[in-house]
Amino acid sequence: MKLDIDRPLKRTYLKFRKFRGYLKEKVANLSIPDYTTFTVFAVITGIAAGLAAVFFHESIVFFNKLFFEQTTEGLFFLGTAAVILLPAIGMLIQAIMIIISPKTAEKKGVSEVIKAVALRGGYIPLKTTIFHFIAPVISIGSGNTVGPEGPAAQIGGGVASRLGFLAGFSDQRIRIFTAAGAGAAIAAIFNTPLGGVFFALEIVLLNDFQAPTFSALILASVTASAISRIFLGNESIFLFSIPEIGSYSFLYLYAVLGLFAGVVSILFIRYSSVVEHLFRTKILNSKIPQWLVMVVVGLLMGVSGYFYKEIFGVGYFAINEILDGSITWKVILILLLLKFVLVPLIIHSGGFGGLFAPSLFLGACFGYLFAITINSIWGLDLDTTTFVLVGMGAMLGGINTIPISAIMIIFEMTKEYSFILPLMLAVIVSTTMVQIILKGSVHIKHLEEQGYEIKEGRETNLLRSIHVSDVKLDEIELIPDQTPLPELIAKVMESPHHTFYTVNNEGTITGTITETELRPIITEYDHLKDVICASDIINPQVITISKDNDLDYVLNLFGKWNLDQFPVVDPENPNKILGAVTRQEVISIYNRESLKVNLASGLSKELKSIKNTTTAKVAAGYSIAEFGVPKKFIGKTLVELKIRNKFGLEVLMIKQPKEFLTDINSEPEIITPDPEYKLKRTDTLVIFGADEKIDNLRKLTES
């Protein structure tokens, strides 16, 4: 029976491969300059992401009408209390989707886009994009108080990833366009092109700035925003009178607002983490089914909405009421508390939605309450509209740790320049406070809790267990530092290398020579050829690395110094030059290691089915195997064990048993191997490598 299922699946896959190859060939035969191709595809990405975002927005509107008009009519016997059931019905539908496709359901939120860009070359499966289009539409459409922005970014990134894959682009290009697609979707949803650009830079790429990337982000975001304006209009979401910032002597009050907004942001992040831990380790791992938990949370949402209808859905209508002053401060305080409590409950129980709109809602409530409190205590006449708008930016920036994006999004959404200075001041104070307390971005912390450590847009754990001594070094071009200029120019012209190192009589490196040092000399060559030698034009700042350094350290150096290679020296004899390690080699190793991790993720079924010391075939002569930790390995780190060097095997992941009080039948935790992680007796190693090397390790475990 399995064979009958596999054959059509195989035919579909082969047809897809054939179409992709045909498309790639046609693109290559067009003989279009590379930059033109890049530009055109960035625009196509923006169009696709913009249309996807518009469709997502309209789908939410449709389902909102479906639930709150047609569904409530079907529950007429309950009267107005029927609205209590609507979020619960939506949560039940989402729970059924989770039961049908649990693995796809787990890949939700902006963090998945970050992981795709950092670990998978930007690749996002189509089924993940479709799933996370439908689930948030049902969640928000049924009244759950979450936002559409996070899911929209995931949809935009998924659409761009699929287009890049179809076009046959490299992983690096797909990575760029996936980030551009996510930013473009944000630009379309908010109608904020610059906000979309900086969202992609600050969140998806974790500030990994490169010129080609920036070009793609701008083109895609502007295009997507244009698409949004065509279909959804160009009117501001928020309606308000012209803000009055008042005397500049009161400017410090906006800094105080930012300070308190930072405190509220930290409390929200901490509370959200506690709720997530509670659901993940206690409630959802107990005998209580997840669908029941989600329905209860939905009922809680419904009861809140029954008494305070403003809490339903995205909340932009309520923000306009706050701006208009048509809601009392008591109601606004209750709305603030309800939003604060409900959003993490909905998301971490299994619901789908984003945090941007809730952040804006919390900021609007807090800004209003702050202004009227100051007015009542000190008898001032502060403009509540200004404090509401500034509070929105401060809370958006604080909760999501996106200072530039928050400023640009509020500025572009309101189309008002008059309060830009207070906005910038409050947002910077808020986000700075959050980053000082959390010691980094909330998104990075969230990924670290999942076992990832991503810097400069890449997972660093993949490179920490690999040392320079494991890498094939390039030959290095050494030139005596007293070499005359004509001889130096001749060597440069004949050599395939781009970087040259000068050495003194003792063989110690004294400097580097690249085209940067040579270019100014060439114009005056006739006058200088008889008086200049290599030591006169070198860059004396030479960065050397030891063969004992790990590649994570080396990659960070490449990012810091913007060089293409580093000379490698012997740690016992720093004057002994072993060769050079290049940026391209380190990135190639990173891509290879991430491929192995993705291979393990793709073989999740096999990993679940294989037992201790048995294997699952991957390819001819290669397998994945699980091993209990040998006695000799217990208490030692992966760095100390050097499994790669001694056994020629890769540790793909480590399985940890659940806590004592959790369900005995629950699946073990799977973590990314941290080189500094100390192995425990109860751990299980998931190993990849050649069959004969796996057998050698098996003999060790059995001895």
C-alpha cells in the first residue's frame, strides 16, 4: 500500500524538478546582467508578498464576518452571550489543525523565519506557509486578541522562499529574498515601506547588514506597500487630531514614559515566558488534551469580550476610541490588563497570531493612562493624543526590541512628523532598558531557549565544535618586506592571490598588502618605483588566528574586520605560518553543517522509530544512529570528546528524557548540540556518519 502512495508522490516530485530545471535554464539563457535579475526578482518578491498580505487581510475580514454575523445568528438562542463561544470555536478549529499536522503547527512565528534564514538558506516549506496562513486567519477572525503581523511576515517569507527555490537561486540569494518577503509583508500589512525594511533587518536578519540585502529589502517593501495601497487604500489606520507635544521643557516626560513602557515591556516578556513554560512543561504534557486547554482559553477570551467588546480581534478600532477619548480611563485600565493577560495565554496554549498589534494596543492604553495621571497629579494639560501615539511606539519597540522599526512604523502609520522627537526619545529609552535587562533581543533569547544561538544571522553552535586545525588551509603569499616596488608589482600581477603578507628577516609577519594599499601608488608609479619598497606601503595591522581557535570565533572576526582571509599560526610557535583560512571556506563549512542538521530534522520519523544502538539508512554507506552515552563520555563536553576528530562522526542532536513528573509516554526533548554541553547518563546521542565508523563507536559503547 505504501508503494502505491509513494509512486504518485515520486512522479509529482520529478515533474516539479523538471519544471524547476526548465525555469532555471530559461532564466540563465536570457543573458540578463546579474544585478538586473536581482532587481527584477526583488520587485517580483514584493508583488507576491504584497498580494499574499492583502489576501491574508481580506481573509481575516471575511472570517470575522463569518463568525460574528453568520455564526452568532446560528447561536441565536444564547442571545448576546453567543459571542462568548466564538473564540472558543476558533480555538477548537485550530486545535484540530494541530492534531492533523502537529510538526507543521510547531513552526509558527517570526522565530521560524529567523531560523529558516539562519539555518536553512531561507527555505520554508510550502505546506508550512499554507498552514500558517489558515490558522491565524481563523484565530483572529474568531475574535482572539492577537495580531496579524507576525503570521504575515511568515507568509511573506514563505512565498518569497518558494519563488526563489523555483527560480533555482543559491541558498544565499534565497536567504536574502526570504527576509525581503517577510519585510515586504509587514510593509503591506502596516502600509509602512521603511518599517518593513527595518523589520527585516532588525528581526529576521538580526542586524546582519549587507548592501545587496538592503537593496532587495527596499525594492520588495516599496513594491508590497504599493500593492497594499492599490487594494486596501492609502488612508491612515488611526484617526486623531494633530498632536501637540507642548513645551520642550516637558520633553523629559516622554523619556519617563519610555522608562515605564520599558518596565511594562519587561513584565510582559517575563509573564509570557512563565506562561510558555507552564503550558509546555506542565499543562500540555499532562493528561489534559490540548484541545480542551485551548477551548478553555477561548472561553476566557469570549467572556472578556462579552463585557468589553474592545478586546476582540486586532484592536485598531479600540485604539481609535482611545485616541478620540470616547472610553473612560477605568475601561482603558481594564483593557490594558486583559490584553496583557490574554495574549500570552492564547499564543502559548496553541493559538496563532502575532505580538505587534497587541504591543500597539498596550502602548495606547498605557500612554493614555500615563498622560491623565500626570495631568491629575501635577495639574498639567498634556495632550493625551501625543502620549497615546508615543506610548504605542515605546511599547512596540520594547516588547519586540526593534527601536528603528518601531519609530518608522508609527511615523509611517500616522503620517505625522510633529511628534517624531518625543517618539524617538521614548522608543530608544524603552528598548535600551529592555535590552539591558534581557541582555539582548527578545527574539534571540527566545531562540536560545529552543537551543539555538544565532549571531550575525547564523547559528554559532554549528561552528563551535569545529577548529581551524580541521579546515583545509589555503596557501599564503609571503613577500620580504624589503622587496622593491617593481618586483612587488610583478609578483602581484603574476599571483592568483588577492592578499599578500610581508615578513621580516626573522620570518615574522609585519603587514598586509592588498589592492587598497597598491591603488594610490600606481598613479605615481614612475616617480616612486626607485624609492618605495614593500614595507613602506603595508598595512601593519595583521590579524592572525591560531589553529586551536574554533570557527565561530573566526566567523565573528570576519564580521568585525571585513577581511577575506586570516593567516593561521602555530600556537606553540607564533612565527610559524601554517596557511590561511578564508571567509568562503568558513561559510561553506557552515552550510554543510546546517545541511546535516536539516537532514536530521527531515528524518524525524526515522529518528523516532530507531532504538538505542540501531541505525536508519540515509544513503549508500551512511546512516543515522542513536547511542546511549558511553560511561567514558558522561560528564564531558563535546569539545573535550572531539567525536568528529576521533571517530569521524557528527553529533546531529541530543535527546533528553522529559522531567520526572511528565507523561511517561511523552516524546523526549531534542536539543541542538552545544559544544559546552556536558553529557548525562540519561542522554541519547543522535550520530551521523559512515557505517564502518558508526560500528567502531558501537563497539566502544558495548565494551
